[in-house]
Amino acid sequence: MGTVEADGTELDVVVKGATVPSDAPTALPALDTWINEGTRPSGVWRTLASSDPDSDGWRWAAVNRETGTVVYVR
């Protein structure tokens, strides 16, 4: 799907499901902004952090509130 950089480390970004929804790539800038600057982006994407990344299998996620697309950063 793509990568984002956090604290100088490139992290893999994946989309839940077998196919990548057409609007999923717009989640990358939202996650990148939130991870690196600490601000939640405006718009339809909601960003959140896992409380237990090892158990959940992801560190951060972005959810599109209109389409239901979920993008994870592992």
C-alpha cells in the first residue's frame, strides 16, 4: 500500500481486506501528518493509535468515516 515515516523510521501501511479501496491512498497524508506533527487531520479521515500494538498488530490507523476504509500502520 505504501509507507509513512515516523521518527526517521519507515513504517509499512496496509489496508484491511484483499483489495485496496480507491480512496485509501488519501489516508497516507493524514497518517503522516498526525504521526509526525501530532495533529489530527481535518476531513473524513479519523486517525487513532493502538493501546497495545504488539497484540493488535498495528500502531496507528486511519478510518474513513464516509466509506469505512481502514488503513493500518504496522
